[in-house]
Amino acid sequence: MTDTVKSTVNIGELKLDHWQQGEFYEGRDVSFGALLGLKDLGISYNEVPPGKSGCPFHNHHVEEELFFIASGEGEYRIGEARIPVKKGDVLGAPAGGPETAHQLINTGTAPLLYLAISTKAKTEIVEYPDSGKFLAKTNRAGDAKAGFRFIGRDNTALDYWDGERGA
């Protein structure tokens, strides 16, 4: 083991990053799977203020996610359902199409605290049904800047031969 890889992590000792996007999205979070030496499993600790969400409604085509509610209460959007959640609940988000799209929203009066655990695919497609976007990305272990990442919409699709020499 190197100095940066640990066998245990105390969430209370990790530095959380605070971010905000518009009026609805805000959180404090930290990813720490790599600190535990995990290469194919992503883990993050998340704190979402009342009335906010930590991410847009989305579905993964390859990766699976699991959420453990540590404190607070909220609403879990999954597919067309809206399910109340509270401390102790464990939520699954399997890979699939829009029927597996998911989002946690804090509907309580205190911060919503949860762990998010996910598989980490080398290649992934993510759809955002509310906005009609998609994300195509590749992940390369150990190098966050390597790989490919593109967010777009289907209406910008090109013909396979578009721009090719002699086509």
C-alpha cells in the first residue's frame, strides 16, 4: 500500500467540496473510492440542502448505483415513480433506459446525507430525460484528464460519413 491508499476512511475527516448550479442544484460532497484503493467501484459522500438536488434526473446504460440514506428525508425519483425516503433506506439504480432514470431530492428541513456507490465502467452513456441531453464518456484508471467526454443532444446527430475525406 502507498501513503495515499488507506484501508479505512473516516468521512468526518474528508474535505467536502461545496458547489451550486442555479437555484435547484447544490451540494457538498467528496469521492473517496480511490483513497481505499478501489479501481472499479466509485464511492461518494453527499450532503444536499433542503429543497435541492445533487444531480439532474439521469439514467446510466452501463453503470449501476446504490444510495444509502444516512440522515434526512427526501424523494427518490426513479422512472415515473416518486418514492419518499428517510434515514436507513437503501436505493438501487440499475443500468437501463429512461425507466431507470433517477434523482434524489431533499424534501425535508435538514440536510439530506447519503452515500452513493457505483460501478465504474470504462465506457458509459448517460441520458438526461428532463433536458434531452446525453453524455458519452470513457474512464481511464489513474488519469482523470485522459479519455473522452461529450455532452450533446440527439438533434445534433450527423451522418456516419459526414466530414470524411472523399465521402
